[in-house]
Amino acid sequence: MNFLKYIVKLFSIIQKEIPVTHNKCHVCDGTGAYDIYTDCLTCNGKGLISKMEYNRMIEEGEI
């Protein structure tokens, strides 16, 4: 059973720990995928957005 949990954890898309300097992407919800075939264009497929970029998006009304 532990082996199965290890495999699921290994192939998990979402990062478990978000660095202090970043926020989870609001478009892809941290997965990095916009849909099945394309990466999220907001975070470039990383699943994270820097806090500076996030605050800029809020100020400009993009979010």
C-alpha cells in the first residue's frame, strides 16, 4: 500500500510546497495545464506566479 501512495505522490502534478515568493496560479489552479493539450499561458506551465507579477495583475485588473 505504501508503494501505491509513493507512485501517486511521484506523479502528482500539483506542487505540494509553494515558495514564499510565489502564489498558486489562479487560471490553472497550480497544475500548469490550461487544457489537455496546452500549458497555462499565465504561468507558462509552472503552476506558480511570482508575488510581484500577481500584484501587478491585480492592479491592472487582469484578475
